Amino acid sequence: MPRNKSLKEEGGATATACVHGGEMIDYMTGSITAPIFQTSTFYYPYAIDSEGRYTDNKAPYFYTRLMNPTVRVAERKLSILEGTEDAVAFSSGMAAISTAVLETMGSRGHILSVRDLYGGTYSLFTEILPSLGHTATFFSRDEVENLDSLIRENTKAIYVETPTNPTLDIYDIEKIFAIAHEHGLTTIIDNTFPSPVNMRPHKFGADIIIHSATKYLSGHSDIIAGMVAGSNEMAGRIRNMQSVLGGSMDPFAGFLLDRGMKTLELRVRRQNDNAMHLAEFLEDDGRVNRVLYPGLKSHSGYGIARRLMTGFGGMVSFEVRGGVERARRFVKRLRIAKVAASLGGVESLVTIPSVTSHRQLSRAELLERGISPGLVRFSAGIEDVYDIIDDVSSALG
Ligand SMILES: Cc1ncc(COP(=O)(O)O)c(C=O)c1O
């Protein structure tokens, strides 16, 4: 990966766009940062005609569940970073995913999805969608060549997460989305792991780009938030669905998200570098069985990641020699990295997927997905890389 090339040349989110994109100046006060419009509703006299009826919506803001100026800054910023026409903010990543997916399903729809999904999304596809009369089929990386054969008459959408959690498999979204579009399907990607700094899926054919903004976009482990980016038409449809389902973002979360996104490029580039160095260190260390990081030449998705991504990301998974008990001891001994479920924050966070995020899977399912009991998932923070490596090395014992 040409790590020293500017993201502008590479087509990733630029530092300038992170700082200035979508921002507003409040002309009442001249405030350089967008104010927090902590209001549920907006003064609206000019939308009422002389008869007391509501006229055409001439004012942009009406009610915060529908749109809010502070939240709108974060929405405009993400659409600039993702290279789409618009974006919609949500109260959580799951609100964004469920609203966007339900919007595309129509009546008795079918969705094709990668198998390795975030647990909440997997439950949406296997429990909630069937209860509403929809169906889902899952495919693995080996089945991408035969994707055509899985498409049905009522298939509405293809859903991808890449790199996957926690094995960091890479799917060729350029290929998958081209097949999907030949069949007139809507293409959806959860771009949480790469963030727009490391991948801009719109140029590879993604119609709907989703984020758990809880992670890299906000970046400080202090809010729960979600976002969806897409065309004006798609964002409009999703916003209509959101206005009914109600998973809208609170203005204060919108402010923190906007503030976090200003440093997205800086943070993610540092996290990419920290993860790369950590992966290289671990690959040469005898106390670890295998290291999964798409930036390593030994990773099966390295070639695709080089083609599609502008950076390999801040997530590294590795198998501690000695199984789950050894892995438990390892994470407990870490001093800088903290054991916690989330990822993408400024602080390094670590989990053991087999006993946390993926504990609902049977042993056979875990092994089928390449999740060995001692697999550790490490979300690199922005700390000094030597401190991270020292911490990991001493905890390995
Ligand atoms: C890849 C991915 N997508 C979606 C989600 C759900 O997001 P949230 O927790 O913000 O609802 C998560 C949460 O961990 C995630 O890791």
C-alpha cells in the first residue's frame, strides 16, 4: 500500500474535507463551530397561510425527528467524504441498518448477504426479516463466482461487510456490485470498518453506504450513532422511512459526531499505521499462531484490499498460542489496551470474539468462520505505536 501518497490522489476522504466539509457558520453569532440546536421543534409562522393551514414546506427545519441543523452538518460532511449526494444520520448503527434494509425490501423481498456479519445485522436478517415475510440467503467468499445462481425473482438487495468481523476477510465489492447491478439489485455496504478514509465504496457501485458512527466516524467511544449515505433519491426514501420508524439522531450526538469527524483522517491514518506495525510485530512473534491483517502479504485478501482500499484499517486479529484461557490471561494483562466490545476509538480496545461478540455461535460454526477460541480482535488506537507493541508483548508473557 503506498502509504505516503496523499488521500486526494488515492480518492479517500481528505483531511480538508473532514475539517471543513458540510460546516456552517452561524450568522447570528459568527460561531466557528456549528451550534448545538438542542430543540425538538422550530418556529414556523411563515408556513401557515391566512386561513391557518400549513402551506408548502419553505423552511428547511420543522421537527428534529425529521431534520436538525446540527445533525445536518454531520450528514453533509459524511456525504462529501463518501462522495455521495446526501446522507442521513441515525440514533445508532442498527437503526441505520434496519431502516435502510427495510426500505429496500418491499413486500416479501429477498436479500443476499455475506455470511460474516455484525451480530445485530445477522439477527435482523435471520429473525426480524423472516417475521415480516422476507428472506435472506448468505454467501461466503468462495461463492462470489456463483452469485448469479443465488439471485431469485424477488431478490431486492445485496449486502456486504468488508473487512469482515473478526477474521478481516476481504470481499471484492467491485465484482459483487457489478453482478448485482446487472440484475437491477440495490447494493448495500456496511463501511464501518474501513471508514471513508480507507475505502469509498460509492465508486465501486455501492448504492447505500452504512456506518455505525459509534466507531471510527465519531472516534472517541462517547456516542451511539449511525449514518447512511447515498443518492438524493435514495437518502430521501430512507429519510421518509426513518421519519416513521423514528431512529433519528439527537442534536448533541450530532455535535459530537461532527466534532469527531473533523479528525477522522488524522486518526484513521494513525490507526492504520499502528495496526500495520502491530501486525508485522506479531507475525514475527512465536507466541502467536496466526495474524489476520489485510495489509500483510500473507493475508488471503491482500491483493483485493490493495485494489479497493486506500489504507488497510486499524483492526488486527490474532490467535494467541494456548487457546482461550491463554487469550483471557493475555487481555487481562494488557495495561494500555482496554477490554471492551466496541472499536474505532482513540484508545486501543481488545476482545475475544468466541466468548463475547460471537458467543451465540456453536463451536462448529465458529470454526467454520475461522474464529478459533483463542482469537483476539485488536482495535488499534492512536497511542504511540511502541507503547502498544510493548503492552502487547509484555501481556503475551
Ligand atoms: C460493523 C458493524 N456494523 C454495525 C454495528 C452496529 O452499530 P451500533 O452499535 O452503533 O448500533 C456494529 C457495532 O458493533 C458494527 O461493528
